[in-house]
Amino acid sequence: MNTFAEENYLKAILSLSIQGEELVSTNSIATELNTSAASVSDMLKKLQEKKLIIYKKYKGVALNKQGKSIAVNILRKHRLWETFLVKKLDFNWDEVHDVAEQLEHIKSEELIDKLDSFLYYPKFDPHGEVIPTKEGTIPQTDRVLLSEIEENTNGIVLGVSLDETSFLQYLNKLKIEIGTEIQIFDRIDFDKSVNISINNKKQNISNEVAKHLLIKNK
Amino acid sequence: MNTFAEENYLKAILSLSIQGEELVSTNSIATELNTSAASVSDMLKKLQEKKLIIYKKYKGVALNKQGKSIAVNILRKHRLWETFLVKKLDFNWDEVHDVAEQLEHIKSEELIDKLDSFLYYPKFDPHGEVIPTKEGTIPQTDRVLLSEIEENTNGIVLGVSLDETSFLQYLNKLKIEIGTEIQIFDRIDFDKSVNISINNKKQNISNEVAKHLLIKNK
DNA sequence: AAATAAATTTAGATATATCTAAAAATAAAT
DNA sequence: ATTTATTTTTAGATATATCTAAATTTATTT
């Protein structure tokens, strides 16, 4: 059985891997978890002893099979709990992250099975993110980040890849939610911001925001 | 904010107080929490520094106002979660304790408010135990323990005061559940066991079991 | 290629929560 | 009222998870 701290490290490594780092650096984990690089080094040593990661000093870290399985399972629990909080308890999608961060560490496979069933086996969480299966796979979807989308196309917002209150509240302000149709015009070279329109209203979206918007090309 | 361990100590002290110890002893806490008396002494010192208990060395401990408020709130959360697990997720009443022990430590007042509403503000948990109010009071009910009930009377099982799998499974075997009507005949002096009948079937109930059965006198 | 900068690890501390063994205080028995 | 037994506390260790500061390794510049 793993501690909360260990689980959070595994989850952070998974998250950074998905975001593109094949070899995850100590510093990026420290940033992700709001802790010091020294603490990360300490923990990586421990996770290696527990045979959950592949870690080469000064080089970086990756999850091994068992570590990935644990991390994906926590992600599954996190997203199922978020779904529960929004669908059943009437939380807003921008309020659920912190509570789900706690709930994801509850240990009971039966609990998650029953929760999954209670929610009618949802495939996506309230942010549009795919929910990993019980078997530990993350179903792939054909989404593109707004920051990387082709210019002069249309699309639908399928989800967000960041679960931070300030970000989600900003989206509310922009009137961007899951299912919103958008037209993409062009990308500015200088700051990589994107010009789009929502309901015929033109807007400029910063790269920082565009990086976390998942779009389905129409 | 308190740690899980601190919360568990406060809960244990509350539980033992309710069971009748006005001054709770170090040893009884150790037994309740399956730990050593030394650990309990250590923790009591800490809880006193945090001003959550009234502790006199070698004499015993009691909750002060703030400590009681925290402990009652954990009890409320525990019982609400158990209700959720049984009513919504189809757990059996003898399966929910361990998961609720984890869930009770989740920190979010809003979560509990919404859970309470989602469950239609239940007054009793699946074991028949009263759920403390949001304001921190434990509503009193006119129940008597089977171990202390008057002889030659009738009663209804209102609940149990112990949430242990082996105990609840034994009750299932005895066909005792909440709402079961029983006739009480007499109590044996020697072992304090009680002779009762359920559906006209005579049975002898040990004091150990009778101590945890809450009965409403008819 | 040497010097500088950045990233990472180690060393040494601190805080929490636990333990065993020994000491001290209280309760029970003779 | 002593002695004995029980309960409780303290002392000293261990394990987890964190930190700051110093040392080391790797990357980047000049």
C-alpha cells in the first residue's frame, strides 16, 4: 500500500509524461507539486526502491509498468469522484478539484466499482477528460489542443487539460464550456495566441489558455 | 487543521465518553485505537498543547468544547458517509465501516452539506445510530441497551452501537436487524446474558452482544 | 577547453507519529 | 502501612516527508 505522498508523486510523473516529457525532470515534478527539488530527489529514491519508477540520477524519471498502473488508477479515481461531485452533488466544475484530490486517495476497489456503476460508467469527467478504464488503459480520443490546431478551421470544445479554479473561472468568463462551437482564424507568431470567434464574437486566446483547451476538428 | 491521527484520537475519546467514561483513561484509548499506551501519552500531550482536550497526567482525559466539536463533526461525517454507501452505492451495512473511516477525514464543509442534502437530511445511519447535526449536537433518543433493559418487556431493535464486521455479521445470523421486534424474558445473573425471543423463537444473547443493541421499549 | 550557469543530489535538520524498554505514579493486596 | 501489581509517562529509536544549504553533476557560454 502506498502513502498519499507517494501516490501524488506517481500522479505528477504520469501527468508530466502525458504532457510530453518522456524523461520527467526533478524540477518539473517539484513545480507540479509545489515542493523543492531536494524533496523530489528524496522521494524518487524511495519510489525506485519500491520498484515503481525507472530513475537515473541527474537524467530523469519514468514510470514503470507497476507505477503507471497505480498512477492511472488514481487518475481514474480522481475523475470519477469529480464526476460524482458535479453530477450528483451539484458542484460546479471549477469547484471540485481540491476535494477530488483528497477523495482520490481513498483505498477501496469496491467503492470505485460501485461509484462507477452509480454514475452509469461515465467515459468523460466534467472537464471533458477521458476516464481511464478499470483495466488501467486511458482511451485515446482524436482531440487537438487549441494551441496546435490548424488555422482557418471550425471546432468544438471537448474538454480542458487543466483543473485549476482560476483557469476554469476564466473560461466561464470567456463563455467557453464543453460543447461550445468555435471558429479558429489564425495564430499570432509573436506570442502564439490564437484568434477565434465564439457566437460570431471575435476573441484572442493566449497560448497559455490555448494549451489547455481540447478541440475536436469539424 | 488537524491530522488524521489527531482526529482519530478525538473520535476515540468521544466514543469512550459516550460509553460512560467521564475521565477517559490512556489504556482504554490505546485499546480502542489498537496502539500502545506510550503512543497515547505522546498524543495527549500534543492535543493538550493544541487546546483540544483537558488532560491531567495519570488521571485521564476529557474533550473540551473545541475538541468535542471536532470529534462530533467527524462522527457526523462518518455516519453520513455510511448512509451514502448503503443507500446510494448498495453496500451492506456490515461492509461500510472501513471505507467510512477513511472518508470521514475528507476536509470540505461544502461537501458534507451537499452530501447531507443529497441523502435528504437523514437522522439515522444504516446502523440506527443518530447522525449529529451540522451545529454539533447529538440528538438524544430514548433507547436502552439490551444489556440494561427491564425484564419481561417487549421492544424493537432501533440500532447498534458497534460498527464491527464480525458483530454485524453475527446479528445477520441471529436474524436481528433494525426494526426487529423482540420479547425480553430474563437476565441470567451469572453471565449477564439475556433470554429473548424473535418471532417466537427463544434465544440467549450474551452480555457482549446485548451491550451493543439499542432497544426501544414498547 | 575552461569558465559559468543551471539542475540535481546529498548532508544535516525539523516535525509527525509511532515503537520498546525503563522509570514513575497510582491502585490493589496483603 | 508496606509490598505488589497495574497503569501511565518518559527516554531513546525508527520511519516518513519535508526543508535549507552545500556539494556535485550536467549543460551552456565564452
